[in-house]
Amino acid sequence: MSTLGNLIDTGIYRTASQINEAMGRVYGYMGLAVVVSMLVSMGIGTDPELVKFFFTGVMHWVVVFAPIVAVFLLVPFLDSNPPKEFAILALAGFSAVMGLSFAVIFAVY
């Protein structure tokens, strides 16, 4: 049985409207993450001094490996079932790191 079916069977979501509300919140958080990533990548990718700072020397390697390091740090954090506010901040922080990584695309193209 699917995970959604298990949630419905265990009584966490009893109606379709509860499922729709939960999915609406998920899409809202995804939208927040995309906007944060976009703003960071545009801000860094359009400023030549920031591009030079982040994509030369040692900082280049920090930027390249930051997303994978963030994943390895976030998985145990999110596994520990943090408060909702901390999870949202972690999502926004990860989105900012991904925006920094995406800034390379803006700088090159």
C-alpha cells in the first residue's frame, strides 16, 4: 500500500480536503525554496565582483561541494524531527546554497 494510503488508514488525514490542505502547504514551501534560490543566484550571478569572489581560488571548490555537504548535514537534522520553524529555515538555507551553485550557470551563460 502507498504511503498516502497508510496515512489515511492511520487517521492522520481523514478527508480529501485535509490532504489537499497539506499538499498546498508543501507546494507553498517548494515555491519559497525556488524563490530563495532564484534571488540568491540572480544576486550573485549578476554582480561581477561576487562572481569573482565565489568562483576563483579555494572558494570555487567550496561552492562546488557545498550542496552535497549540505545534504549530508541536513539528512540527520531532518531525521531527528526538528520543530517546523527549524525545518523551514533549513529548507531556505539549502535553497540559498543551491542558488549559489546555480549562479555559476548565470555567470557562464
